[in-house]
Amino acid sequence: MSAPPSAIGTMVTIDAGGMCRGMSEQASARGWRWSSVCAVIALAALVTSCTSSPKAKQTSDNGSPNPAVHLVAAAPGVVTFYLALPYNANSLTDAATKAASPGPEYRHFVPLARAGGQYGATDKDISTVGDAVTGLGLGFAVDPTRLFARVFGTPAQWQKALGSPLGQQAGSASNPFVTYSLPDEVPDQLQSSGTTLLVGDADVYDAASDGSRPSSINSPDATKPGAEAWPVDTGSPLTASCQNPLLTAKQVYTPAQILDAYGIDQLTARAKGTPVVTVIDLGGGWSDQDLALAGQCWGYAPPAVAQSQGDGVPTRITNVDDETSLDLQTVAAVVPGGQLRLVQTTNGDAAFLDGFSRAIADPKGQPDVLTVSYGGCAIAEQDADPGYVKVVDSVLAMAALTGVATLIAAGDSGSTTCGAAVAGTTMSYPAVSPFVTAVGGTRLVLGQGNERTGEVVWNDSVYGGQGAGGGGTSRTQSKPWYQSKVNPGPMRTVPDGAALADMSPGWPVVLDGALQTVGGTSGATPFTAAALALVSANERAAGRPPIGLANGWFYSVEGQSGTFYDVTEGNNDLESVGCCQAAPGYDRASGLGVPHWATLPATVPAVG
């Protein structure tokens, strides 16, 4: 089993009496758990048979559509497990690397069907494995990437196939997912040569048990002896079409202020095309009304959200979640005229695999950018299930090869994602994957005209908080090619870049009709993703390919004037492990710095 992920975001909530509440959403006892880091500030105010979706055409070895290759629509009562297929991982990695590296093959992207046919499982392997699985009475569908297959059926069908029932753990109000578990021994038909069952647990959303997800009420961190007072918004003008004590007390930034500070206003004025952003959500819900209220408050008309359901989530999740709401509202503020999509998955062990693959195989076409604000201890990921990490990395490589950028929050636990019990720095997965852009956090200071007057690494411990931008050295992933000039060590370092993540003044989010201020790389990541989508859409409008994985471009312009705001002060060391400190140029606390979106797009390398 994989390690549980965290919703990467830190929230400050204010009740009517101005009392301080530190909220930490802890989820269930098993699987990928919710674990929002929250600080406290004193502020004013298949039913009975296995069914599937219409089949997307995937070219087989002989050029005809292979009916086994298609996405399966989520259906009530269906339990899905994942089977890794034989594929050419090294060739896929090499091809994705060339497509993402400035040079003769830069942005020579390949359609997903062709990429799957070139690097994924062959028709012969698919037929052999599929015959074995369906012979057990289970459903079998190869993902369009051809890297893995979904094996699915009702609990009764699984019992018949296995000879014993699946293990089962009921959902609860705080974790409304029924968890099904495979036995230790499974039939040989589920372990054909060259295949691997990736995860032994599968979650299914139980809407009937969904309820209020509890928060723990802690003593206000801001009142600890020696803690400094929380900073306030010193920028101006501050314009909004709503009134709120947070705005009066200048404890939250407005989207317009952030867009101005980072040059998004100038980028938007020049950009053409329609950016397409897909948010991947692990187990949380959102409110149409909250999104509309955010638009009304900040003066934009939010785009409609095209939502699709992942395995085990046949119906929309009813609980309104801070993470999903922040992602959608942040993207909408940056690209109100864009296409906004949401893939809603479980918070189960294989949710990343399901979400990433559905996003890049979207029947509506591929997005410019995927954005994810979750992660888990990378050491636990690798130790628990290295096969799972390998396949997820390959799916991310497939995204890069087909022209999709993936941005992942680097985390809110500074340089120690796995906690103080593990010596040294520990990072978050999938932020350490070589085929994603990992986004860290900063504390931003504004002045007159909302000009950026200062920026340091996000670390709120001095104010009594427990959040800091993720960053350090991976123990599980080797140094990627694009870090060769800035990283002297043998392993991947993160983040790649950074943006605003402090708690106060923080990101605005409307939850259940109330404005709140939120900190964390969960704000920085969808913001950066939406900005990159603007650049990618502009490239497409000019008749060029989309941007795809941005790291090759970003690192190629490291140190050039007008590309990144270099963050040279602050650290993200929450557990006194000696890492990591900001410095001129690339560092493990802020990466390359914060993209200067008004001028950075002019440095996009030419298509090879």
C-alpha cells in the first residue's frame, strides 16, 4: 500500500466573534488520508454487470481500433483495481525527455493513441492478459496510455473470481469511502507474466455516509509567547465588490493584486487562444454557488466547470472541500475565459494513477495543464509500492510526450514532508517525479500600485504557524536532465519554482458562502498552472504546439534577466535539519524563483 497523501494547503478561518481556529482535516484510518495543515491567527471577524463508457478509438498494432483500449465510466457498485502491463519504460522516458528539452525534437509531441501504440503494451499482450481476466468473469479495459489496465466488477463478481469475498471497511462522515481489499493470494489469471497488481485496496464513494468532515480545535498558534504578529496586506489599490472583515483588516490578498504583482495582467492583455486547465481532485467536493460568489466578489465571470468522475466516484461528491474550492477559484480568477475541467477521484491509494490518466485521455481533448495540490511522503511511496510509482511516473512521461504540462504542489511541510521521525530532508510524491513542475511557496510583500516590493521563502513558524514551502533533495528520484547546471548532486531536488503561499495575507477562497484566507502551495500551484496555460494557449493560437512540460524551458533560462524573480532570503526548515536556505540563483527553498509572467513568455525556446 502507498503512503497517505495530504491536501496541501493551510487555512485560516474566522468566526463571527473573531476567535481563532486552527483546523486540521484528518481523514480516515486507512489509505490516502486527508491531512490539511492548518494554522491559527487572531483575526477580526456497473451496477450488476460490468459496463463501460463509449470506447475511445485506440489504434492497434495492425492500424485498426483495439476495442480493449478505452476509458471505463464510473458506475455504481463497481470496484476497480489496476494491473500494470508490459511496456517499454526506457524508450518512453527517452522520447518524453527529447520532447521536453530545447533542441531538435523540442515540442515534437505525439498523439496519445500513437504514443500508447509505440511505447505501451502490444495487442498480443493485451489479448493474453485480457483473456485471462475476463475468464474470471471480471471486466477488463486497457487505459488509453496502454501502460495499465482497469480490472473491475461488483463485489459479488469479485467474490466469484477470487473464491472469497473482498475485505471491506465501511465509510464514515469524515471519510465517506468504502474500502475494498484484495486477499493476500489471488488467482494466477490476475498475475499474468509481465503484469503486476499495483494496489491492493480500492475505494468507492458512499454518498450516504458523507457528512461534515471534522476539524480539531487547537489553541491559537499566534498567541504563543514570542510569536510575531501576522503581516498585513500593504498593497494598494485593494478593490472588491464584496465586503468582509478580512478585507477591512487587510488579512487577505485579492486576485487582482496577485495578478498585478506577478505580471499576469500584462500576459492576459497579450495572450490569445483558450487555455484549458484540468484540476485533479482527490476525494473533495465543491460548490457552484461558492465559485459564482467568488467571481462576483472579484469581478470576473467564472467559466463553467466540466466535471468527470473517476473510478469509484459514480456521483458527484457532496462535501464542499477547501482544497478543491481553492483550486477551482484560483484557476478561474486567472483564466476566466478558459476551459476549466475537474477530474474527481477517490482519496484512495491509486487516485493519482486514475486521475492523471483520465485527464490526458479526456474525450474533449487534452488540456494545456494539469494541476494537483496533493502529495504524500515519497519514501513511503517508494518503499510501499515501487511498481505503482514506476507506472505513475510513466503516465506523467506520457503526458509530457503528448504535450501536457503537469504542476504539483511541493508541499506545506518544508524540507521534512515525512516528519521529524525520519532524519534529514524528505520530499513529497509526485512532486519529485521528473516529469512534473514542483511548485514551492513564498511570502509576498506589495506596495503602491500592487508592485512587488519583497518576497522571501514561505515559512510561517515565526508567526506561530507550522507551514513552509516544500523543498529539498529527493531520496528516491535521480537528478533529471534539466537540473544538470544547477544541481551538483545525483538526486532530484525540488521545488522547480514558487509563488505566494503564506497564510496571512493569503489566498482568498469562498467556502459555504464565507470568504476565508488560505495559505499553502495549494494556492501557488493552480495559480502557476493557470498562468502557464495562458502561455500554452497563446502558442497554440499562433499555430505552434502547446508548451508541455515546462521544466526544460524554465531551467534553460535560469539567471536570465526578466525570467524569474530570484528569491534570496528565508528558509523552509521546520524541524532544524539544516535545509533549506534561499540563495541567489536556484536553491532548494524556492527553486528558480517566481516566474515573471509579463516577460518570461518571450523566452519560450523555438520549436525543434
